[in-house]
Amino acid sequence: MILSPTENMTIFMLLAIFLAATKLSAGGYCEEDNEETYSYHGSTNGPRQWPRLFPACNGDMQSPIDIQTSNVRRDRQLKKLNFFGYDSTVRRADILNDGHTVMITPRDNVRRGITIQGKDYNLQQLHFHWGSEKNPGAEHTLNRRRFEMEAHFVHRSSDNRTAVVGVLIQMVNKDNQAFKPIVDVVFDVLYKDESTRLQSSLNLSKLLPESPASYYGYTGSLTTPMCTEGVAWFVLQSKQTIGRKQLNSFLKVYSVEEEDRSRECLLAPNNRPLQNPNGRVIYASS
């Protein structure tokens, strides 16, 4: 049977629509991510599947959460965060793309951390969760507003308790020089399992916003499997900024190795969906 040009064009258009619909129905999933223990964009192991794969992720004290500032409990007796060692410039650190985030681990043997109610928590590493202006990737939200990025400073005490300082980061047009040492090496860790070292000194105190001692505090969990609970969260009340071009550097990072790269396997946004607060009290320091 010979089809007319009009019939050929109709079939071609229907085929194009079918292929487009098939692609959309995939939901932007990265199939290579399914080979990992967990992911942000896999079809079988993404965040919606974590409670099934990891029982602790179905707990009653999970993170992140939305912080409604009108509902927080303000406590004038609550001591402010005390940072120590953050002013000591990091001259040596490992930077790693582990397929879930970009992680910075200081290797200069300088003791840094926070003091909470007389107990010291030593800094282990810091990492980031990010997205774009149209699809922001911070994990905690403030009055349901999600910022473009969030930094997590992970600390541990001598009795193995975890405390995380979360910094909400807003995209602006002007570069933030505090991020330059990190942005300079992001292109060296675009793909999973790539690692590098700092090329220039990093001042952690400048990564913190102004007035970093004031926070919203609550008890939650790790935001990635195993979703371990009992984590002391301190989400700083003040925000930090990152330049538009600087944020765009992070948007080129993949969750897979170079040979598996595809648009669906870009890491951003790498944030866990909001969790039910389940009646937890969120405290606000003065």
C-alpha cells in the first residue's frame, strides 16, 4: 500500500507525539541510578522508595521539614551556637562527588566544631544540596519557601551523637567570594567517584551567614539513608548567598560516572522531599 504525502506526514506526527509521551512518562528518571543503593532520580530507589528500602526512613522524626516561623517556640534561655575553629583557614581538604552530593572533608588536623550546652561536636565534613532557580534544591523550607541551595555542616561528639548545621543559600546575581575555592574545583568532580583537593584556602566562617549563632533547632534525622534519627538540627535563621554563575557550576554535576552521563543523570536537584513534623517542637534562639 502506497501512502499519500499527507498520510505519511500524519503518521510521522503521531509517531513523534508517541515518542515524546514515552519520554515524558519516564519522569526524567536516570536508569543508571537504579544500580545504586539509593538515589534522587532512580525509578526504583528514589526518595519516595526510601521508606520501603530503609525502614528507618519511615520513622516519626525524619528530616527535612518545613519551618513555620509563626509556630516556633522562642526561648530566651536557649543558648546561641558557639562555633570554634571555623576561623582557621582550611588549606587542605578532599572534595568528592559520591553520586549524591559534593562533599568537602578537611584534612589539616585543625579542630573545628560547635559547642551545644557545654558539649563539643567536631566537624566531620560539609556537603551541599542544590537545584536551579526554577527547581530549587534546598532541603529545609522556611514558611514553605524553598531556597536554591543548602549547606550541611556535619558534626559528631565524642559519644557519637550527630549535630548538623544547615545554612539556607539564596541565589543572587553577584558572586560570593567565600564560595570561590569550592567553585574552582567543582569541574574536577563532575562525575561520580571523582575526587580532588582544594586549590586555594577555604574560610569556613565566611561560608556562614552573618549572625550565625541564631538558629531554628529541632530533633530529626539524616536526610539520606539510613535516615538515622536522633540528629540535632540547627538551621540558621540568617541566609547566605551564592552567585548565579557559581550555582550554575553545581548544575553541571552528575550522579553517575562519565561514561553513563545523560541529561536525566544530572545530580540536581538532590534534596529529599519534606517530611511530616509529627508534632515536633521547633525552637528558635533569640
